[in-house]
Amino acid sequence: MKTIEDLRTRIKELSGQAVNFSKKATELCLTDRVQAKQYRQQAKEAIDRCEVLRQEIKRQQVV
């Protein structure tokens, strides 16, 4: 099991990735819609993983 600090660090990394993917999607939305859609999907997946990690932090704090 990871420590809360490890989880927070990973959340920050994933959040940064999500921002980068979103920016790339925005840049490509007019020229390459397929690639932009893939970047948006990757951003969504990163945000979903962040949420899972946040829930894990909450579980650890309750125990």
C-alpha cells in the first residue's frame, strides 16, 4: 500500500498529464480531429485515475 504522500504525488503527475493532453487536443482540434479525440480520451483517463487515487486517500484517512 502506498503512503498518502505517494498518492498525492501521483495525483499531481496525472493532473499535469491531463492538462497537457487537453492542450494538445485543443491545438489539434481543427487540423486532426481523430488525434484530438485520442488526446481528450487520454486526458479523461488521467482524470479518472486521479479520482481513484483521491478515493484511496480518503479510505486511508478513515482507517
